[in-house]
Amino acid sequence: MVSSTHSPDRAFTRNELAAYNGRDGRPTYVAYNGRVYDVSSSSMWSEGEHQFAHGAGEDLTDEMSYAPHGEEVFARFQVVGVLRD
């Protein structure tokens, strides 16, 4: 079972982040610029997908240049950790 409580200093590997894909009741996490955000509260991330283009449990840093919005959208969400390679 995936725990939904994390401190902001928790380090996620890419494999660990992938478990937080928003499916089957799991929390919905995404990474951007090294930070991991909990986007579970957003209706835009229903079932772990955003606009049929982005998947939860992934690092979206490289994909943000294609988004119709900027990184300011992440200010709405709690940082739950950092992404480490």
C-alpha cells in the first residue's frame, strides 16, 4: 500500500514516484524541477491523467515548455518531497 503522508524532505526515486499514479485510490504526485507535488486535489488530474497528455507519477520538467500555463500552477499544491536520480 502506498502511504499518502510524506514530509517535504522525503526523497523519491523515479521508481518510487511512479507508484503515486492516481489510480486505484493512490495519491497523485508529479515532479517538477526536482520537487514532488501532491496534485490529488485537482480535478484536472482525474484518474492520474492531465489533459490526456501527462501522466501522474512522472517528472514533468521537460514537458512544461509545451503547457499552456507556467510553473506558477504548482504553487497551489503541497510539496511532499524531492526527486532524486
